[in-house]
Amino acid sequence: MNALRPGPSAPADRPACAHCGLPVPASLLRPGEEKQFCCQGCRQVHTLVQEWGLDQYYRLAAAEPQGLAPARVSGREFEELDDEVARAAATETIGERCRTRFYLEGVHCAACVWLVERLPTALSGVDEVRLNLGSAVAEVTWRPEATRLSTIGRALDRLGYTPHLHRAASLQEARRREDRAALAHLGVAVAGAMNLMFLHGALYAGEYSGMAAAYTTFFRWLSFAVAVPVIAYAARPFFRTALAGLRAGMVHIDLPVAIALAAAFAASAWNTIRGAGPIWFDSLAMLVAALLGARQVQRGAQRAALERADSLRGVAFLEFARRLAGNGPDAPAVEVPLAALAAGDRVEVRSGELVPVDGVVLAGTSTLDNAVLTGESVPVPVREGDTVHAGATNLGARLVVRVDAAGEATRVGALLAIVQEALAQKPALLATTDRLARRFVQVVLVAAALTGLGWLGQGPALALERVIALLVVACPCALGLSVPLAMSVTLMRAARAGIFVKNPDALERLRHPGLVLLDKTGTLTAGRPAVVRWEGEESALSLARALEAESSHAVARAFQSAGGRTLRPVRTVTGVVESPGQGIAGVVGGRAVRVGNEEFAAGGTPLSAPFAAAAAAATAAGESPVFVAVDGRVAGVAALGDTLRPDARATVAALRARGLGVRILSGDHPEVVARVAAELGLPLADATGGLTPEAKREIVAALVADPDRPGAVVMVGDGVNDAAALALADVGIAVHGGTGASIAAADVVFTRGGVAPLLETLDGARRLRGIVRRNLGFSLFYNAGAALLAIAGLVGPLLAAVLMPVSSLTVILSSAWGRTFPRAGSSPAAPARAATAAA
């Protein structure tokens, strides 16, 4: 089979990968073979797809506009999946079968869904696979007597979708049960309302045109029969919450609704039995359907806003470790769940993997990326005797680590425990509105009692009609919808704008922000190295780019992106050798090229004065100097640094122009943080570097506890090191690309790149408050006026039932027309313009 799609920048003489369509590096070409591959992962996946007869996958992928990405195959055995304790949180037993939920890496298009869901045709013991494209969560139904979960895990991994147990399975199942029950209640209410409208239409027409008494009686009793399931089943949530509130000693907002429904139904039923008087079954059914429909909209919006966060939060941060079975550093490694580790065990950490435990290096020399833990952008070298922490990424050679702590006992585990504790202490957004609603309910109930007493002298039937009219027309439907409906529409609009609001209370607190705390690495900066300066010959930089194209290292990606989109000559690269922690060497176009640290590139030869000065300047600026040698001579020095995001300066300027305080809290070196602050125009006093996650937490806690603070404390970050601070802040915001821990801790999650969405979030919170005030003001004014008319006897039950939906309809239209968040990419004002306007 030919390549799926030629890579956009593939040279004419370079074949495209038969799996993903990207250009194949010269070092991986296999002469004489029809199909070429850009990496071993693509070769493995392509071979497996062919063996299983799933060629249609490539035809489906060819129709996707974004094409395929290079396959990532971990090669793990996934033996920890066979541990019943380890998989219990993600697995449910259904008779003789099990259903396990996995989060799959690499899912990006409909072709991926097709391929994964064909797994049962190729693997015996697997009955069904259902994959959600939006959340990348797959439900696998399998038979334990016919296969093992580790076998399923290996099959998914060999297809290029590395699986992770999804720990939120029980939560998802509970949500599905709740949604099914809510839809059933809504369905009964809607069906009843539609049928009752026809029945009452016939009765209303009969009052004016004349209808035989027998038919009138028949339609009244038929209406009664249709209304019974609406009241007894569909309206059960209102009665249940009203009774629960009374048992708890509080007046719930559903209480007047429950009383009105019960009283109106009882009166209608009595009038049906005695064969005289009005009946309001149709109005009651429409009321129940409208309230349940609004609640369903709210629930759906909240589900959409939480879907991505839950899919990431359900994945275990660390799942397994390779424990050495025997003595010596070369003993065989066995994959075990973290719960099986004990202090003193030895684990193996391979290149590119996360360190699974807190411990001490026993063997090996490498570099670790601690950015997710400390925020420091420069990799840290480690060797025998050095302490390492769970969550760090091993960038170099293999390490053997002695286990000191695992799981919840690690530093990361302690941070996540702090996150959970802080999240449990969040105040409710609707506290003020709830108090207003409870007082309104109490006033309505007292007014209904007084109305009944006042009209009792003119007969019990008339007094009951006045009370029912008051309870129906003053039903706090609009008041109950004012905040939830406005919030629901806002959540949906925010999600479309790439802003996922997990905790709606955050929007209330964002109305009065006072201080914005910004992480540096990954938040204000791109979070990945880039060539920020080059000193030397341009031809040497071109040779270095060609050589680094053969590597997947972070430094290689920095060189490949250097130079923009300039035309690059095609060069032959041979003899490529990578030295972990040192650099890469090879022959490019017949010239020997070495790229790496000074010792690796220069080989002990002293640097010339310009290159030595360039290296010293890069080090002083907190950047990493990388040397390029051509034919044994250093020909250039590249300064690698973490560049600012394009919108960082304009966003910070706009925040300060609004009168907000802006500070940087970072775990990176203080000199690097000071340089970033200077680029952003912030005073050095507002930039603090060298902070541990615990230190960040203490700073945020002190600021939140300060009674004299000017407004809400907003923390913006992306890493595990920011998680505790995000949870303790008044509002925590995780930017695009953040880790699962930061997403779990944050109140708001950006799925768009950059920090500009922060300005849209502040504006959206302010507009939401205006819509809520408008909704509440109208609903209170309407209910008060209508209640006075009902008390005076100017509005009867029938007219009250007609007038009742008006306030709810107005609130719905007010919420729907409110423009709280623009669509992503359609914002009329960029941060720079916002800053200019504010100034």
C-alpha cells in the first residue's frame, strides 16, 4: 500500500510514511522495501492493522482533514491491569462479563473510533468496545474466562492508543443513571402535557359551542387519568426535594411548586369527582414539563463543561512501576501496580517515562524534567545518590531508583490531597440567591394562608380558588430559573469559546478580581525550549537543523522550528548517533556535525571569544547554550530558552490597565523570572522565583486570608506544582496544555492556547451578573404584581395558569439573548486592543 498522504514538507526524493504520511528520515529508509515508515511505532501499527484485516482504517483516515499523527507505541506489557485491586475503580461486573473504562492516548478523529471499535473482531474474549471521541474514553466489555485485561491493553497499545484506567467509572455510571431517570420524568411530563392540551382544548371549545354532558364528563375523567402519572411520577423530584427540605428544617424553593401542584391537582380531582368546577390538569402538566426541561438544559450544559476535565481527572497520574526482581542493576523488571510497592524496593525508570515514586537513584546518570512539579524549565541532571520525586520525566538514560514512598505517600500525592481538601471547602455560588428564594417562598406561603382566611367568609370553594390562583401565578418558576438558566447558557457559550467552567461559583467571584497570580513556565511562556538567539554561521545552523531532524528530543524540536519557514536545502544525513544527556552527531552532506553541550561538541578545544561570550550571556539570562561543531570546529552557539506566549504582554497590560494587581509566582530560577517580568513590564517586586509547590501554596493561602485584599485572588497555572495554589485561590484557572492535576484543581480550564481567554472570562463573569440581576428583578416584580392581583380576586386559577409561564418565558429569552462569551476566534477585541482601550 502506498503512503496514506504525502507529508506537506516532504522532499520529492523522500518517501512518505505508509502509516501517517509524514516524510521518512534518511536513517530509517530500508532499500528495496515498498513501504517505508518514519518510526518504529508506525511500522508496528501498520503491520497489526494489515494482519487484522482492518485496511478500511486508512481509507477513513484519508478523508480526515488533519490526517494521522505518528503512532506512539509504549511496548509495555500492562501486567498491572490483571491486578483486581488496581482495576477495581475502573471496572464493573455485569454477570459473567466485565466492563472496563480506559482513557486512550492518541484518539483524534472518526477513523480512530472505527479502528478501536473493531477490536472485538480481532481479539477473542472482547465482546464490545465503545469509544467517545470527545473524551477519548473507551468502554471495553470483556469476558475474564476468555481473555486477560493485560492482553486487551497490549492490543490497544499496539494499535497506537496507549490505554490508562479511567478511575471515574463509578461517577460516570451514576451520572448515566441520573440522566436516564431525568429523561424518563421529562418524557412522561411532555407526553402528558401534549395529550392534556388536546383534551382541554376540546373542553374549552365545548364550553362555547355546547357539548353533551356525557362527553364533558368523559373528557374530564380522561384528563384526570392522564394527569395522575404526571403528578405521581414526573413531578416526584419537586415533592421529594420539598419534603427533604422540611425534614432538614428549611424551606426549599420547590416547596411552593409542590404545594401548588398538590393543591391544584387535589382541587381539579375533587371538581372532576363532583362533576362541577374548573380543572387545571393541562396547566399543571405544562408547568411540570417546563421546569423539568429547564433543569435538563442546565444538567446538559454542566455535563458538557465537565466532560473533558473528568476524562483527564479519571486517569491515574501514575499507574505502574517496573520493579526489579532480583539483585543487581540488570535484574529483570516486572510491571506492578503502585500499590504493590514497598519502601526499599528497586524500580527501573526508562528514557521518556515518568518517575513513579519518591526515592534515591541507585544506578544511572540522566536528566529529569521537573517542570510539572517545580515549574523549572531547565532539565536537572541526576546521578547515583540524588533524590528524585514522582512525576518527573526521565529525559536521558535508564535509572534504577530505590523506593522511599509511593502512591499517596509521595510529594505529588500530598499535593493532590491538599487539592481535594481545598475543593471541599469552596463556598456555594448561589448562597445569596438561595436566601432570597427562601424568603420569597416564605412570603408566598404566608400570603396564601392569609388569602385563604380572608376569602373564607365567602365560602371554602372560593377561598380555595383564590389560594390556588395565588400559588400558581406567584409560583417561583422564574425566580428558580433566573440563575440556573442564565448560568447554563453562559456555560455553553463559554465552552464554545474554549473556556470550560467546572465550578460556576468562580464566575461570581470573578466579578470583583483584585489580584492575578501567574505561573511562568507553560502559562506565560510556551513551556518548551526554543532557539531564542544564534551566534555563528548560518550554514552551521542549517546543518544542525538537518541533523536534529533525525531526533525526537526536545532540543531537536527547538532546532527544527528555528529559522521560520525559510527554504531549506535537502541534505543527506548518515551515521546518526545520539548520546543521552550529551548530544547528537552525524554526517550531513558529507560534513561531520555535532550538536550538544560544550564538552560533546568542542571535545575539549577552547572556545573562541565570541562563542564563549555568547555562552556566558545565555547562561546569565537563564538560557541553555547548545554548541554546534562542524568538521571538528565549533561554528555556532544557540541559546535555548522558554519564549513568552504571543499574547502574554498584551494580556498583562490589559489586566493592569483595569486596575488589577499582577504577580508572577514561579518555581524557575529567580533570574529567569526577573527577566520575564521585565519583558512584561512588571516591577521586580511582583516577580517571585525559586518557589516550591508548598511555598506557592503558603503565599496564596496568606493572600486569600488577608481581610484587606482589594478583591478575589485569581491563580493561573498549568502544572502539578500549581495544583495546591489553584485549589486554595478564590478562583483557580488552568491554561491549555495543563496537567491532569492542575485541571482537577482548577475552577476554570482553558482549551485554547495562551492567556488571552483570561480577559474573556473576566468580561463574561461581569456580563453574567448583569443578566442574573435583570432576570431576578423582572421575576420578583412580576410575581409581586401578579400576587397582588390574585389576592384581590382579579386573577382566577384559569387566568393564573395562562399568566404563569409569561415570567418564565421572559427569563428564558433574557438568558438566551445575553451575550456573555464570544465564540472562539470571533472576539472583536484582541488583548492588545483591550489594553489600549482601557488605558
